[in-house]
Amino acid sequence: MTRDEKIELIQRVLGLKHKLKVHDSMKSPETHEELSASLFSRWELEDELKAIESLLEQERHICVQAKIKQVETDYLSGQPRAKTKVK
């Protein structure tokens, strides 16, 4: 997944969270039909939010695994390395 795709998904997550807050601030439905329609629309927003968050979580897991390999190679390989100055 590219950086731009990740940013686009994060922006969509923020938009969905905002829609859910707006949904919560709306007046309560008065009939069962209105309540069921309201619940269904909320579930659709929540489902999309969970799906995107799951994709982003999987992508982060992949990135963390790559960083672990990089750290193991760079710092734990037993090879002497150049000292860095601490400021």
C-alpha cells in the first residue's frame, strides 16, 4: 500500500468518525421504522470504519515486521558499526 493510499484511508476514517458523531447528535427517532433505519445507517458507517481500520492495522503489522528485520540486521548482526555521536 502506498503512502498516499494510507493517507487517503486515514482521512476516510476521520470522516467516518465525524459522521458517527453527527449521527449521535441528531434527535432521537420517534418511530420504530425511523429507529431501524437510523440503526442500519449507523451500522453501515461502523462496518466501513472497522474494515478500513483493519486494513490499516494489517499494513502497520507488515511495516513493523519489516522494521524488526531492519533493526536485527543493522544492530543485532554482531557486526561492528560506526559509532554515532550523541548530542
